[in-house]
Amino acid sequence: MYMPKQLVFAPTAQCNLQCAHCRVDRSRGNGADMLTAAAAVAFIERCQAHEIDRVGFSGGEPFLEPDFLEAVCRASVDGGLYFDRLMTNGVWFVDAAELNSILQRVYDAGFDGTIAISVDAWHNPDAERLLQFVQAVRRIWGRSDCLEVVSVLNRDGSCDGSYLEGLAGGLGARIRYEADMPMAIYDSSYEDNKRAGMEDGSGLYIPVLTMPYSAAADDPAAWQAQRWFKDDWCEGPGNIFYVHPDGKVAVCCGFANENPQLIIGTVEDSWETLMANAEANRHVQDCFSKGLATKRQEMEAVGTKYPGKTGDICFFCDWLCRQELAGKE
């Protein structure tokens, strides 16, 4: 059942990187249709009377719009909302002065959520600048437990840990591995504090989350799985209002949310209108109520032939949207 709990704002679709795996439509929010901080704040105020209790940021690179971040963070604090993740590539700044100035503004605006840095082979970050960003966050926030690393796996499901090893080395830390996957960056201060029962965030401990690579809808390699995906009714990336840079509201933060089937309105609409649009949206109901596995089986029953099997539910969602747009479903 679709019942959003969080607002995720993408202040911009622009980014200083050109990552091969990125599906963000960079034409969104350019010029007159760009989402303003005032419109975002008004939307927050309208949503507060309902189930929404937290705010996050995505993009594009959100730190490229510091005025937006500052205004929305202050409004969220004033409204008593919690913060979730602020996603960043960690290497967006021109120099140290810009880095420190913008981070300080966001801190002063009250952001106390998680700053999640994308670190993997896809982003290919500059190691020195990445280290500079992490050190600046630790200094300004006065702790390390506000940081998190999100690493998108390679196509074959492996993780290139060299980027993380470089970051850990610069911090004088080490990496904890589990089943050949990096799970955290930590140092002796964290271990000492943990033994002493001091969970005050002063020890260096940065969790590492790994995310599977999702192929594009036209990628034939995505159909090579041995078995189909399991339905999750979009409980992972779903049940949010994802606000694109042009003010359009989607129902999830997965990359398929660029498709019109997952758009239910704009920030100018009321909560009631957005929820009514979601209820009337066939694809939204397939994702959140019926289940995409059931949808797949129904399509098979009327003769739909698939190129193979996929274990990636987000890929199948995107593929299904593209099929509908092409009039093939």
C-alpha cells in the first residue's frame, strides 16, 4: 500500500560528474520550471499534517544548490521533522573555502541527518578531494557518525574496494570486511570508545552500504538471471514523495522515477490530490498493492514473452514503464 513517510528533494539535476550508471534526466529543473526553496517549504508545510515525518536530499548533486539546502533544512527543523540522508558525490567543491563555507551553512541550518557519500568505480572520485570532504564534515559536525558511504557494485556484483582503501588510508583507519564486501571504515578510537561504552560519535566509524547495479531498460545483459526477482512492494525505495528539480512528485527514489508512470503530480498539488492520483495510477498500484511479480505473471498469461529473467525489481519496473510508453504493454 502506498503511504509516503518521507520527502526527498532533488534541488538540481546538475552534477559535476558524468557517471556511466547515472539515469538522472539533466533537463529537469532548468530555467523557469526549477523548483524553488519557497515552493519546497510550502510543500513541507502542507505535508506536515499527514504521515510525513522526515526529509532527505538527492539529485543531481544537492550541494550545488546551497541556498535551497539551507532554506529547506531550516524549515524542516522549525517543523519538527527528522532528517534522513543527504546524498552527495563528496567532490563537488571548487576549493577548500567553498567546501567549508557551504558545509558550515548546512550545519548551521540544523541538518543532523546522514551525509551519504557515493564512493565506487562508477563515480571514480578524486581521492584527495574525497578525503578533504570527509575531514571537513568531521570537523564541522564534530563527529563521524553523521557519515555513511554508499557504494554501487560492479555489473558482476563485485565491489572495487580500492577507493575505500584509499579513503581509509588517508584517515589512518582500516576497513571491516564481511563476505568479501567492505562493511565499515573505522579506527582504534572507535574500538577504544566502544570498549569503554562511549557511543558519543567521537570515534571514527563510517558504515559502508553496498547497492546492486541496476541495468538500463534496453540492456540485454539484465535478462541473464537464473530466477525472477522477489516482490517487495517497493518497501525499500518506495513510500516517499520524491520531488524532482522541476517540482514533479514521484512515488519512489529508484531510477525508474524518471518515467511519467511514477509521477503523481507536483508540489503545487495538495496531499489529497497527490494521494488520489496515486490511487488512480495503475502502475503505482501494481508496484505497491498488487506486486510487480503478479503483474509479470498476468502479462505472461496473455502471451507476453520476456528476453529472459531478471532478479532486479527496479530494472523490471523501468522496463515495464518503457514498454508502456512504447505501446507494447
